[in-house]
Amino acid sequence: MKTRALLALAVLATALLTWGSGSPRAAFPSNLRLSELSESQQLEAHRRLQEEGQVKEFKGKILKSGAIFVLEESSNRGNYGTYLLDDQATAKKYEGQRMVVTGILDAPHNTIHVRKIEAVA
């Protein structure tokens, strides 16, 4: 228990000390797993990713995989993939359609944090 409290304190101290260091990622060590962060730290890390310009467009077909909706990407500069969409309610409206999903890729979790979904032009 003391170890976890000390770890949390060390992470907080690191975040405070590196806050103005110029790098938005500097406040969170790269070797720290998301599950080790508190909810507020996770939200802060997510906000920082958005500020870094990580928002991208993914083109593909929205499909149902079991009980969840995914984007089966047709092409991303030669790369293909299937990604979980974190906005399931919106994705449900476009099942079976080719769409452009704008959002932030959370690569470790193979998830797109959806900003918007629109028809392919």
C-alpha cells in the first residue's frame, strides 16, 4: 500500500515539475501504463494527445463485430486495420456503410476516440 502511495506521489511530483518543460508528453513517463494513472490523470493525458494534433481521419466500413461496432479501415497510406470505435451509439447509425471517422488513435488499445463520423466524399 505504501509503495502505491509513493508511486502516485512520484508521478504527481514528476507531472508538476515537468509541467512547463515544453513537451506535452513530458509530464507522463512513457513507461507508465495507463492503468496505473488515476482517472483525472488519464483525462489529462487524453487532453494532451488532442492538443498535440493527433486527430486523424480513418476511412473504411463500419461493421458489427459481435456486440461492438468497429471500423474496418480500407487504406491509411498502405496500412489496413480494424479499430474499436469508442462512440458506439453514433457508429450504430452507420453500420455497413463506408465512412470517414475523425478521431485520435489509441494504438495500445486499438481504439479510435471518435470526434465525428461522416460519409466518404
